[in-house]
Amino acid sequence: MAMPIFLLLLGFLAPISTLSSMVQDPKLVVQHVHRSINESRRNMGFLSCGTGNPIDDCWRCDKGWEKNRQRLADCAIGFGKHAIGGRDGKIYVVTDSKNDDPVNPKPGTLRYGVIQNEPLWIIFAHDMTIKLKEELMMNSFKTIDGRGADVHIAGGPCITIQYVTNIIIHGVNIHDCKQGGNADVRDSPDHYGWRTISDGDGISIFGGSHVWVDHCSLANCHDGLIDAIHGSTAITISNNYMTRHDKVMLLGHSDSLIQDKNMQVTIAFNHFGEGLVQRMPR
């Protein structure tokens, strides 16, 4: 018998829910999501900026959103609603897309920002493509915010959220991710360690909690586009565009893994596009 993983699934148009949990009350989560959707739909109309999508309507109607980027952290719905990312920290600007050093990252690079101990809201100075040499090991309380730039993380290992909390990844293109490993990789200013061969996921969530992945495009990675395993929970995956891939999304490592039995994930307003084969999700 398959082990239950508790989901709140919202289709691209119509909401559907199947969930249960010992961590958050699933009925209250469903009620909040439905209430948010209904409020957004009521605000739709001629000359209104409303779309009926409560996540988008939360921030896109603010013409000055660039001056208050951290407000995005208040816009999630579902089980990952309380993921605040780097809301309470400073803005960190990525200016260098080329010099990725997995052990001694330089200021201005994406890797330098995500490993810091303090909360950071990470943005990008301009359009860029970042080819990482090894997995990007996230530290807790970080937001990667690609709004206002065309940002690609592609052609190398991609993002790993391992045993950390409060992560937001918004508005970046993640594709053509490769395996990494058999190398030292830094995950904080005061620690680096040996990494074995990675799976080659677009976003790997391993023992992570309070994670929100929103408005990203994901395609053509070595293993999964988004995998959440080994006790990961309190996750929302929303408004993403997924194409050209075999094993799209894995929720839970296996039926026998006890840590995954109370996993809670919301999947809302995503587009499962052309060229997908399986695990949408599994």
C-alpha cells in the first residue's frame, strides 16, 4: 500500500484538493486557499488588474513592486504559505554570473549570496545565464528573486535545498541541469564538505521545510525538475512552467520511508506543458 503524501493540488483552471496532515490542519489550509481564490476572482473586472490568481494579484497590482520586493513573501498560499525567505534581511544583488567557485565564492556571485548565514533577498543586476560548477547549496532564509531580469541557471548542477528552511525561489529559468559531485562544496561561510554524485535535479528539496517555488520555468534536467524527499514539508509549488522532461516531480522518496509520511505540499496554477512524460507529480 502506498504511503500517504498529503497534497493540495490546484489545476491550471479548476481547484482540486486531496490532503491530510499532522503538521498543519489541512481543512484550514484548503479553506484559506479557496477563500484567496474567490477574493481574487471577485476583484476581476474591466479596468482591474486582477487576474483571479491570488498570488499574482497580491503583488502585481502594485506598480511600485520593485521598491518593496520583500512583500512577495506575504503572497504564498497553501502549505508553503509561511515561507518568508529573506524577507527580513537586506537586498543582495548578483552582479557576477561567470566566476562560480564552489568552495570560495566571490562577493557578487549567486553562490556567495545563498550560503550566507543572515537572511538575504537576492536579486539580479541584469539578464544573465549562470552555469554552476557544483550544486548550489542554499542556506536558510534566502529568496532568489528573478523579477525584472531574464535569469537562467543552466548547463551545470542546479539548486539543492538540504536540511534548511524558509526558501523562496521566484521567477528564474532552470534547465539543462547536470549531475555534480565528487567535490567539495560550501554551504555556509564556516563550512564546506565533500559532496557525492548528485541526482541532477532542477530543484532538489531534501529535508527542507517552508519552501515556496513560484513562477519558474523548468525543463530538461538529468533527473527530476523538482524533487521533495526525506522529510521535506510545508512546500508550495505554484505558477511554474514545466516542459521537455521525463520524470517531472517526485514527492516522497519511497513508500517505505517513514520521514515522508506526513509530507505536506501544495501544487497550484502550474502549467505542465509539452514534452513531459511522467510524475506530474508522483
